[in-house]
Amino acid sequence: MQEPQVKRSTLRDVAELAGVSYQTVSRVINQHPNVARRTRERVLSAIRQLDYRPNQAAKALATGRSYILQLLMYDIRYSDPLPAMIYQAKKQGYTLLISELSPFAAPEEIRAALDDLTARMIDGLLIYTPTPFFSYTEMRDLCRGVPFVLVGAALGIKSPSVVFDQRHGCELAIQHLLDLGHCQIAEISGQPQHIDAQLRHETMVSILKAHGLTLGPSLEGDFEVPSGYATAQKLLDSGEPFTALFVANDRMALGALRAFHEHGIRVPEDVSVVGFDDMGEAAYFNPPLTTVRQDLQVLAQQSVEYLVSMIGNPSMPVQQRVLYPELIVRGSTAPLK
Amino acid sequence: MQEPQVKRSTLRDVAELAGVSYQTVSRVINQHPNVARRTRERVLSAIRQLDYRPNQAAKALATGRSYILQLLMYDIRYSDPLPAMIYQAKKQGYTLLISELSPFAAPEEIRAALDDLTARMIDGLLIYTPTPFFSYTEMRDLCRGVPFVLVGAALGIKSPSVVFDQRHGCELAIQHLLDLGHCQIAEISGQPQHIDAQLRHETMVSILKAHGLTLGPSLEGDFEVPSGYATAQKLLDSGEPFTALFVANDRMALGALRAFHEHGIRVPEDVSVVGFDDMGEAAYFNPPLTTVRQDLQVLAQQSVEYLVSMIGNPSMPVQQRVLYPELIVRGSTAPLK
DNA sequence: ATTAAGGATGTGACCATTCACAATTAACAC
DNA sequence: GTGTTAATTGTGAATGGTCACATCCTTAAT
């Protein structure tokens, strides 16, 4: 039984107990090959006996590496990739530190958040914000040489990044509706500051144009359930006819489904609805939601993996890893009657 | 324009530039009162000029405090209080480090996770697991004197903790159903290893007993949407009659609603459904879900606040802060016809 | 037997900060 | 002008590790 307040044992304590120098203990901990078998065993036994754990703060100070990755994101509530990121980071021997920014953070706020980085000797940065604030070179300067990866940023951006091809996902959704015979397609979009939202919107407009169609009634929501509900209601009130609705994310789609239900509009008989994201609950909506799936597991895994390899090799060339969404067809879409 | 790879400036660099000793710079940084006004200004200007940031690793090493709180939890996917915790921690000047455990982690795993604690000089621990693994004294020893708070643990546990009175919440739900005239109440419970699930189940049984009623068909789910769906289906297949259903969380309730819908069973006309948690989407289910709300914001806020005050005052007496859930009545419940 | 090579171990300095204490300076009263 | 006190500033050691280098001891080759 050890006392709770007992001073933690150090490298030196272990060395003394094992009858070797502190350097030898250090070698054992860091798996240095040149330690005699017998000595190593003696040291290991002393470590066990003293319940010794190397002090990371001291190690970070001496080596300049903390084995901490920092995640900068704008709204943790809906961070579905978060668990996968934590898991991946751990798997690679890192711990993830999470910092939140306000929804549409000012550059100043980002700058301030990046200060932690210097202070905590962060090894790498994952930046997961809806808006790209800085150019690559600006970002590079701000990060003071710490490697970073933009997660879910704009396609084509010239920074280390892992992104979904939003355009492709959007095409899948619209093409699906067109194939079903719909030509009056309404939209509930996300905030235009949100880069993904903007891309989804633009793609939609351009595809319809390419088919000689024009966009039906279109309103802007904020990605939350209530806004989907309110917006769908306004869409109905507007009186403009539509037979299909493209919603920029599943959460708003849920709100829209509710609004339709309350107005006696049947989905998919009267209106087909397509969402975006494929959140876990989407398959159990009423009706189950046809949506565009983004595999956030892969996003997280790729982001962390890329970042860690940048840390290992700082001169690695800048790349953008592109992931492709896929369409999941469920009960909320049907052929136009 | 500073070079990206430039060596970070230190206390000494600032001191030299300001023409004072490093100690004086340290005093300025830590807002020590006894520094001459002019000197302080000179130092501050040098700090700005060099873009100096104190090194947290060094500070942690010297002071033994890291200003990091560690959160140990079992499944990050459904951690709704997480954002609030991060926010609260930041507000109090701490950063939150998140470690995940497997769903029903072995004591060994917890022990291993606690090692980070020593290594990283963690200031305090938030433990958010569905099962209490250790007694207070065991926990105290494991934490090696680092203060900890159990979040959402069992009511009555003799450890620093912040909990919801599950029994009360459950009573609200059942009483509501009884008031509506239901006396054949079915249940979808959570895993019995999950302390909350068990409490909800036990309370339900005992309340019904007190009213001279017996529990209708009851099956166990795993808190996920699909299990709610599958379990509800089995409930129907069993043929045992029931007019109301109590589901141990909203997520499973969503699955159950879907199953009922597919079987042509109307909610609430044929069956009333009550959930638990009041997740954000619950108000938009079809029908909107009557449920027991747990204010996770308050849970998070209280937990962090309590932990931080324990850090400030280690001899603080052990307490349990109890929060009370409330019933939110929506469209999924109706009087028995 | 002698020597070179290399494995095993130890020593001193250093990482960026704080702490305890010492030393200097200024301020004020007598 | 001197002493006393308080405010301001500086010094050395410590925190718990790592790194570069030096030393010692084997071992095998000449």
C-alpha cells in the first residue's frame, strides 16, 4: 500500500535501486539495444517495484516532442469523426487535445488557439473548421513549423488536407432525383460561410443548369434540426411547387420530414427527400432517409495518419487526400408519379 | 516575417532584450505585484517583440501542475456532455485530455489509462463510465493523490461525484404513464452492467409493484438505435399485450418507433412511448418523443467546477452533487382509450 | 601477448521554467 | 545624514528527463 501523496519516483530513484546510472535506466526505457540482458532485467524489476512512470513533461522539455496532437474545431457537438480521431491518435502513440473555436471564428481567435501549440510543444495540428481562414503560407507561418492537416477543407486547396469530394456527393444525390424523374427540385442549404454548404449549393445549381432545369425554391438553414423544420415550413408556405427536396445535411432533413408530416405531405409519395452525411439515426427516420454517406471513420483515420507521417518526415510533399461520398438509397425517395 | 523553423524564444531571450534578469520576466508573466511599472512595460514590450510564449512543459515540470484535466470515458460517440466539459474546462483555465476506454473496460485498462495521469502531470480526473469499478479508497490509491470526480455515477456512492437521480427520472416517466391510465407497461432496458440502465429498470419494477401492477414484456437492448428497432419487433412478436412502452434511452426509442410504424402500430393511439435523455433530435421524431430530460450542460458544468475546486483545495470534503431530471411531455404518449 | 573494435556504462551539460533566498535599491521617518 | 523598512531585482539550485561524449571492459583478430 503506497501513500497517495507520495512523491512520484524518478529515473534517479530507479537507478539507485537497480545500482546503475540514470542514463542506463533511460536506455532501458527507450529500448536502446546496447544494454546487457542482466542489467536490463534488474532495471525493469526496479521500475516495477517503484511503480515508476517516465514524466512526459520532462521528456517533452528535453526532446522538444510532446506526443500530443491538437485538434482545432468549431463545434464539438457534431463532431462525429472525433471518436475515430482520438482512437487513431492513440493507436499511433499520440494523445489528442481538443480546442473549440466559435462557429465562424475570427482569424484572431485561431491565432490565439495556435498559441497553445507553441506553449504545449504540440507535435501536430488537425484543423477542422468550416471555413478556410488562411492561405497555406500564412498557415505555415502561424503554425511556426508545426505540421498541420486541414480536415474536410475545400477540394483543390493547396495545403496538406484530407477532404471529401462534395461535388461528387452532391452529383450523386441530384442525379438520383433526376433519374427518378424529378425536375422541380427544392433545396435547404447550409450557411454560405460553411465551405461544404456552399459547394453543395453551387454544385446543385450547376448540375440543374446543365440539364436545362432551374432550381426550385431554395432556403438557407443552419444545419440544426429546428432550422430544417422551420425552413421546410417556409418552403411550403411559399407556394412554389416542388416534387423533391435536397437538404444539405441529415439533421435538417429530420426537421423537414417532421414539417412535411405535420402538413400532411407524404414522403416519398408527394415529395422525395435526400439528405447528406448519413448520420447513424438516418436509417430509422420516418421514412428512412436516402442520403449521401461520408465515411467519417476514414476521414479521421486518414487525417491522423497523414499528420503523423508528416511529423515523422517534415519534408514530405504537400498533398491532398480526396475521399468519395456514396449514395445510400432508402425510403425517402421514389419515382415521380 | 519570421522563419518557420526558428527556435522559439525563451524567458532568457526576453530578459536579455529587456535588460533584466530572467526572474523578473517570470514575475511579469505570472503577474507578480512587485515589479516596477517601467520594468514591466519594458518586459511586456520585449515579449511582444519576440512573440514569446511561456513553455508549458517546462512550467509543468517546475511547478508540478500541467493545467490539463483528463476525461476517462467509455464511448465518445455518445458523449453529449463533452462539448460542455471542454468549454467549462477552458473557462477555468484548463485543457481537457480525452481518453477512451472499451465499453465495459476491465479494471486493468483503467489502471493503464491512469498511468497517463502520472506521466503527463494531470491536475485532475473526470471519470465517466457506466460502471463503478473501484471503491473510493481504491480509486484514491490508483489516482495517486490526483483529485477526481465521478460523473454520472451511482446515487449514494461515497466518492466525489456529480450524478442524476435516475430513480426520480424514472418515477416521473412511469407516473406519467400511470396517470394516463396505462397498466400494461412494457420495457426496453439497457445493459445491466450499465449502472444507469440497471437503476432505471429496478425503479420501474418497484414502482409498478407498489401500484400492484406487474411489468409487461421486457427486453434488453444496448442503447443503440438498431437494438431498439430489433427489440421492439421481438416485443411485438412475443404476443404479450402492452399499451405503453418505457425505453431506457431516446436512441433506442427511435428504433422502436420505426418498428411500430412498420407494423402499422400507431403511436400514441395504440401504444404510448416514453424515452430517456431528451437528445436534441427527440422533439422531431415521429411522433415527437415524450422523454425524461437530463441537462448534460449542468452535469458538465458541475463536474468541472467541482473538480477544479478540489484541485484548488485538496482537503475539500467529499460530496455528491445530485441533479434532477425532468419530464418532457410530447406527442408519443396519450391517455389509454 | 597486443591491439583494435565495439558493446556496456557513466558523467556533465542542457531543455525552460519556478522556487527560495540573497542582494540591491528606493523611500521614508527621525 | 542615517537607519529602518519595504519594494524591486538578481542568483543558484531544482524539476526529470535526454544528448553528446568519455570511459571502461570484453572480445576477437593479428
